[in-house]
Amino acid sequence: MNAADLGAALRARRRALHLTQIETADLADISTRVLSDLENGRETVRLDILTAVASALGMNLSLQVAGK
């Protein structure tokens, strides 16, 4: 999954939960700018930020071996 696909998935989940970027950023303890950049594929994804956003949205992170 590339940064744009990841951002789109996070945005879709946030919207499905009827959360604003401000509410989500507050829940994840990040700035709205970072969340916006992440959702638009412009932010280099740091694991701690991604984990915080995923948790705020009730999502889990998982890793897969490439090609499997």
C-alpha cells in the first residue's frame, strides 16, 4: 500500500465514523496539519503517528510479507 492509498483509507474510515479532522487529530494527539498531510499522501509516515491515528479510528495495523 502506498502513501496515497493509506491516506485514502484513513480518510474513508474517519468519514465513516463522522469525525472531523480536528476531532481525529485531538484523539490521536497530533496536529490537524499532520493528519491532513497523512490523508493526502504528503506526510512521511512515522510508525508512532500511524499507530495513534489508527487507534483513534478503531483500526489495527498489520504487516505482510511482500508477495504473499
